[in-house]
Amino acid sequence: MRPIVAIVGRPNVGKSTLFNRILNRRYAIVDDTPGVTRDRNFGEAEWCGKEFSVIDTGGYTKPDDQISVAVLEQTLLALGDASVVIFVTDLRSGIADLDQEVAQILRKQINHKKIFHVVNKVDNESLKSEAQEFRRIGLGEPYFISAQDGTGVADLLDDITAAFPSKRSEESDEDNRIKLAVIGRPNVGKSSFVNAILGENRQIVTSIPGTTRDAVDTEFKRNDKDFLLIDTAGLRKRARVKDNIELFSVLRTEKAIERADVAIILLDATLGIENQDLKVINAAASKKRGMVIAVNKWDLVEKDSKTAYEYEATLRDHLKNMSYVPVIFISAMNKQRIFKAIDLAYEVWQNRRKRIDTSLLNDLILKEVKINPPASKTGKEIKIKYITQLSIEPPLFGFFTSNPQMIVEHYKRFLERKLREHFGFEGTPIELKFRQK
């Protein structure tokens, strides 16, 4: 297992900027608003041939409201995970009472772990004399850095990683993991679903819509299979994205879909199917990702033997050409059928990687073509002569034919339907290409 580095400190001292600097990418949401990172962000980093994981925690504040108490709990969980802790303070605002409180927590919690005290925003050499006062915090010799421009970060990473093992030469673990993005509009229960799967309070869960503002990666294992679970902020209509933080979150969700193999799309059974739900589904479909629709909060719905059938029928009326997407009814709060949703996502992942033997493909599909040949509006003959699978993830099929430009959309849908009837492909888009033969 890779060493874990946790970044802690009060809000707005530059933890997320340092996190991004270490990962060399814009990963956590960074904004001038205190407390922007409200949950733990995970990332994987490499320094001089050493691989390690980094946790960017929510800023420590006085636990005087629902969110602040939850962030404190998340910070303590991060400390429990960590091999090394980076404690970040801010030169510009000086030593605050909250800095002393965090330092006190570290002394109690991390006596057996290595703590690196960092004074951030030391943007030039002349400021180092001002930074000397931070020694009185009493957590060892501080490192003076500027996370914004990278000054001092290399020396910090040299010391942090000195005892870390060298990078393994074999293939990256992530290449072998099944990546699942948990998506949906705000407050449909995404974090409750993730927590139920992982068995810990991995996400901040409150009744406030949009509590989870970042995409957060977590590994877990099921039936000897390695999964990477990507939890995201809810997709909102772009017109409702009122500030930079929400904009970054929407973009992060879209990026999470791109990273995923399969999107588990959560709907709220108590609210019915809204236009924004369909936008979320279309966002995953447009990226050609596998999909599972999980209708959450099913325990709160008054129902009879026909309720699930009627709900699914209404949903499928909206989905039109996405009848291949499986639907499952779950309760994240009661842990009902949540692992069936994961198993279903695994089946979809397998379908995305499925390859069909060329001879079998031609035997079955050309028979269907012979029974229902493509019609031509111009009178020119259209003859499909040969079919082969070109690639996977998603499955792509090549049809070699005369006059490929004459094949109309409804006949393409007919061919896709026949491919699904014969070979399955539940949950995954499939693509067809028509080439001149």
C-alpha cells in the first residue's frame, strides 16, 4: 500500500493549493472562500520515483454548526489514515487561535507519526524573518514555502518522501481497477450510497443539498475485484451555477464521468423524474460510458406490487433510445440492494469489454439483414457484405457495405437492436461505423 500524506490546517491557509502543487494538477476546488474544501480529497502523487497518496482535508474550524462538526470528524479520520501529516499555517494572517488548536490535536493524535509544519505564503526571502515566529507553535522546525509558485515545495517533498519505498515497476494499480462514478443531481443520496458501500463516514452527509462539492476517489474490494469509487458533487443546470466553486464542481463531475468506466446514476424516488435527471443521464451517455440507474430512497415510497414497474416504465418513456440501461431500486440509508447495484455495474463493465467472434457476428447479423435488408430512397442497392468488431470500451462494430452514406438512422437503430438481442451489451452504449466495401 502506498504511503499516505494528510494535509491539515484551518481554512484558507492554502491546503488545496499545496495539494494541487504536489499532484501537479487542478484537482481540489481552490477559491478564496474559507472552507471551500469541506471533505477529504484523495489524489496520487509521485516524487523522484516515490509514489504516495495525498489527502486534502476540510479546514478545521470551531465545531459550532452541522458542517463544521462533520469537517472536524473528517479531519480526524484523515489523521487516522495518514503515514505523514503536513500541518499548514499562513504567514499573512499570522498565528491564529485555531492554529494552536490544530497543533494541540496533532500532539494528541499523531505522536507516532511524522509531522511536517509548513508556513505557507512565504513568497520571497525577505519574508522568512517574519516567519520565524511560527517556531513557537512547537511542532519542529517549520518549512517556509509558497504553494502558489512552488517555492520550497521541492525541499519539503524531498524530506517527506525520504523514507518512502521506490515506485514499483509493474503496471499501475489504477489500470486494473474498475472505475465507478457515482453521479446525480444534488441531494439524491450519493454520499450516503458511498458511505453505505465503504462502511465508514467517508463523505460529509447532511440534509443540505450540495454538501459534497468535490469528486472524491476511494478504493474498495468486492468479490476479489478492485474498484475505484468516484463520488461527485451533483450536476446542476449551468444557469444555476452561481459562483466559481459551483462551476468547478460541475466541471469536476463531467471530468469524473470521463475518468469512469461505468456511471452509477442516482435518482430520488420521492421526487420523481425531473429534467435535470435526464441531463445527468445524457451527460454519461454522451461520454459513451457504461450506465446503471439506481433509484434511491425507495424505502420512502408508498408502493404496491406495480409501483416499481410503473416507475421504470415512466423512466424508460423518457429515455427513448437508451432502453439498454439497467434500473435498480435501492435504499442507501437502509443498505437495501446497494451491493446489487455494484454487482450490476461490474456486469456492465464486463459488457463494455466484451468481444464477439467475427464468424459468429456475421452468421447471426447477416441473417437478420437478409430478412430485413436496408431500404434505399434513391433506388441504389445497399448491400452489407461483412461485419467485424473494431474495438471495445465501448464496443464498436464496423459494417462494410456498398453505398454506406445511404443507410438511414432507423436502420442503424435496427442493427443495434439486433446486436443487443443476440449478444447482450446491457448497460453499455455500442457504436456502429459503416465503410465502403
